Amino acid sequence: MSPDLWSLYGLMLRSRLFEEAIARFWHDGLISGEMHLGTGEEAINAGIISQLSEGDAMALDHRGTGPLIMRGIEPVLILRELLGQPGGLCRGMGGHMHLFSKEYLAASSGIVGSEGPAALGFAIAAQYLRPGTIAVAFFGDAAINQGMLMESMNLAEVWHLPVLFVCKDDGWGITTSSERMTGGGLKARALGLGLPAFEVDGCNLSEVWQVSRSAIEYTRSGQGPSFLHARCVHLEGHFLGYQMIRLVRDPIQELPRIAGPLTRSLVQPRGAPMGERLAGLKMVLAAVIATLRDPRRDPMNDPLKRTHGILHSDPARLQELEDQVEQEVFNVLSSVSAEVS
């Protein structure tokens, strides 16, 4: 069986355009606080969520907007929530990191690793109330170093709970490389706890759909939890306004902001020895150089561009689909913008 790339691309595009609109609202100062987008995760979300059935549950991290839209929650409710309006999904009280829907059995949280315990609760309820349904936990690679997530994976295996654990691995924990803080392989950890573990290129929509299908079938059939390790690239970094991303996109404006303080620190008569200062400067420059080779520049790391390239063999149908989705998102934005103004 093969995935319907057209419908999946529609889900991905709707999520991408909506989150890009959220970014504009945020930059205009209409959304307060940090903003964590899921741009770059669309193939993972679409490939899995498109295979969920009624009664399946989702435990989401702080990048829950895209998955909720793909699951079918009204985008107007989400946007109102992000703007803090009483008519929002959670009456304007949750914000973008704490989105909940009782109707769709979906809950997101900004607490790193909390997706594990939440998914266990959904799965225990599923065993008693909705046999044959599953819970899916979505989390980043840094979350797997949180004890409660590892404990959740262990308990899911011991109790034979229907949970699919999905690790969206972008190789970073905010600004720290995962290689510097995670011991061993993520797949090996899951295998060590007894879970069957699958690995996938999270930017390849077809591969995500096919591999996650096997994991979902395993868990839904009552054989216990499973683990999916999907590599991806967060196109906006950890959050909107991430300085290293700004440096890549506008080096002329951003470099002086970095070079000025570094130069002043080197010429200060007091402070750390010169050797330590030079070592710090070398570390910063290495980070800047690494950013200039940023994987976000590679179109193969953008799941929408990769899928668009496949579907471009039928340009008329592709244009019609994109126009339709763009109009849908425009209608949502126009409706909420009118309320704000």
C-alpha cells in the first residue's frame, strides 16, 4: 500500500502556511512570549497523523500547532488561543505551548518530556474505554534525557500499553548539540527497554508514512508500545528570533551585534586572562561558521520542498491544490484579523 501524497501534501502545506502566518503575528507583537514552530516537522506529523483513527490520542510537545491542525481542530480556534482571546481553543488561557482538546483527545505541554506520562494516561484509558485505539507521544531528542519520559517508555513496555513514542530528532537541545549531552543511540535506548524501534528520514514523507504504518500496526494490534526515531531540521531553530538563524539570513545587520561585544571584551584591561578570552572567541567564531553551513539551506531538508518536487510532474493539479489551501488559510487569517482590529 502506498500513501496518497496529494492529500498528505495538502496537510503539510496547510500547517506550513498557518505557522508562517503565526510567525507574522508574532513579529508584529500580537502574540506574546516565546514561539516554537514546527516548520520542518511536517512530514513526520502528516505521515503519522493521517493514519490515526477516531479515538486515538495525541500527547504533544511545545510544537503542537501543526499536529492539531492536521488532526482536524478548527484553525480559527487555535489562532484565537495564540492571541489570548476568550474565544480560543482554551479560552485564551493556554497559549501556544499548552493547547488541549477533549474532543480530539489531544494535549500539548511546554514541560519537556511530559508527553510520556500524558501518553500513558491516554493509553490506559484506551485499554478500558476504547480497545483497539492507541496514543502517540511526540517529543524532541533532548526530551529523551528526561527521566519521566524514559520511565514512561519502561512502564509502557511492562504494562503492554498501546503507545507509539515518536522522537523528532533535529540534533539540538535548544543551543546545545545533542551529541554533547546524550549518551548512546536513541534507538538503542528504546531497544534496551524492549520496544521495537524504527528509524526514518523525517524529511521523506513517503518513508515516514511507510515506516510509521508498521509501528502503528504493531501497537494497535495489542503487541505493546513502539518507538520511531525520525530525523528532521527545525527551519526556524528552537524558537522564532533565534539569533543564529538571523545571522544566516541577514549577516550584515547581525554580525556587528556579535563582533562589537567580542571586540570590547578582548581590549578590556580587567577580566579573564587573554588566553581564556581568545578561547571563548574561537568557540563563538566556530559556532558562527557552523551556522553559515546551516542544513536549513539545503532544500532536501525541507519536507515541503521535497514533496513539491515529486508532485511537480502534474503542475496543474499541484497549482490547484496549493491555491485551494492558500485560500483556506487566507480565510482563517482574514476572519481572526477582523476580530483583532
